[in-house]
Amino acid sequence: MGARIQGLILSAMRDIGEKRSFDIHAVMSRIREAVRPFPKAALSQLADEGYTSAFEQLVACIISVRTFDEVSAVCARNLFRLGRTPEELAALDPGRIDAAISAATYHEVKAQRIHAAARRITDEYHGSLPCDRDILTSFPGVGPKCANLVLATACGQNRISVDTHVHRIANRWGYVDTRRPEQTLYALEGKLPQRYWAQINLLLVPFGKNICTPRLPQCSDCPVLDMCRQVNVTAHR
Ligand code: SF4
């Protein structure tokens, strides 16, 4: 029997008689309250500071891949001091972009990608990045997570951005049963009420960093313990 199936069965056995039915509205409401004291995700922080254009959010998301939020936000601010539009960044030497984001993981590759994206947006789209998922994902380094974050944050579209936190937590709740983030996106699109589509990432990033952490989640203090099935949670605080 696979470890995942075993974990599911153990979780189900443990939860019989102890859990109330899962109410996504109550869950989102409680998590919204629980994360108030914690820092927001990097792109959300940057949007609050006025970096709200689709291009700025795209650049910030490219920087943020496999990089801590705190580092991503600093790098993005460094870069935006040099330029905030595709034309301004296209005019820079890629080495200056690299120096500005040097604290980010894979900064050399990201600098090349940001410079190439700035040039392409300048040449093909007259300096205005379209709010179009297919166009966004056509840029190297931009996957569905970044594209949907940009579309939700900068373009006002109702999109679900599934990162590692959303994927892990939705599975622990027992709300979805998926192996990869792309499957989680599909599953959430089929059952998550639309009013939460743009919010779920903003809420679950700080929740996943501070409470439902990858290792040893803080279940004893969790505001949704009574509804969460704790799927595959074998140890917790
Ligand atoms: S911290 Fe524990 S109880 Fe809370 S959502 Fe995560 S796994 Fe569920």
C-alpha cells in the first residue's frame, strides 16, 4: 500500500467522530483573521506600495521563483529604482538588472529573462503587457502560478494562483486530493467558490509560512483544526 493511501486512511480513521464538515466559507474567514499579524506575500506587498502594473507584477513574480518573499521584495524594489516600464528595463544592460537582483536565487538567468521580456513587450506590444494568460505564459520563467497572480493582482481578473502553499494546504484540508499544483488548480477551479479565487493565494501564503508550515504544522493552535482532515500530517506542533 502506498504511503499516500496509507496516510489518507489513517487520517480518515483519526478524524471519524472528531471533525465537523468542511465549510470553505468558515475556513477562509478564520484564516483571514489568523494571518492579519503576518507579513503579506511579496507581490501583494509590492502592490500595496504601488507596483501594480502587469509588467511590474510579472517582473516581481519572475524574481520570486524559488526565492524567499523577503528577498524577492527587496530585489524587486532595487530593480524598480532603475526602471519600472518595459522601455526603461529594455534600455538597461542585463548586468545592471543582475546586480539589482543579485540576492535572488538564479539571478543571472532571471536577469536575462527580465531583460528579454522587457524588450519583447516594448517591440511586440508597444510597451504595454496584455492581460492575456497565453501571452504571459509564453515568457520564459512564467508559469501558470505567476500568470494567474499577475492576472488577479494587476488585471483584476478572477484567477486562482496555486503555489506550493496553496497546493499543500488544500490537500491537507482534504479539500482536494492531488499530486501536482497543476492538478490542484484544476480541482480548485471545479469547487472553490469564485469569490475566493483571487484571495486564496494571498491568504494561504502567510498561513503556510506561519501556521500550516511544510514541516511540523502548528495544528494545536490552528483556527481550522476542527474542519481540517490533516491528510498526510504525521507530526505536528
Ligand atoms: S495547521 Fe494542521 S489543522 Fe491547520 S490547516 Fe494545517 S494541517 Fe490542518
